[in-house]
Amino acid sequence: MKGIKIGEYLVNSCTMYIEPVEYANKIYSHIVEVEEEFLSPFKPLQNIKNSCDYFGVDYESRRKGT
């Protein structure tokens, strides 16, 4: 698996996509930005919800708006 191993991740304007990958028998997030890739030990949805909380928005509202 390519990418820098990180902890929590905040979705930002450089985030292209987040996909689930199996790593060490767990579901991790493979995060691709414009020029970098990351591997986070959190599931993709958890990274997205954490980002919503950090920026003070409601996940359900964002989901419905998408």
C-alpha cells in the first residue's frame, strides 16, 4: 500500500477521494489528494464525519446536499 501513514484526516480542498482498503485485517482509509496519498486507520465514513464535526457542519445536512 502506497501512502504516508497518518492518524486522523480532515477533508480539504485538495482531497480527491477516500476509499476503504483492508490493511492488517481492518478497514482503513486510502486518501488521495492532488499530489499526495495517505493511509488512515479510520474508516472512510469516520474521517468524513470527523471533518464535518471539526468544521462545525452537520454530516446529515452535507449528505443530503450532495
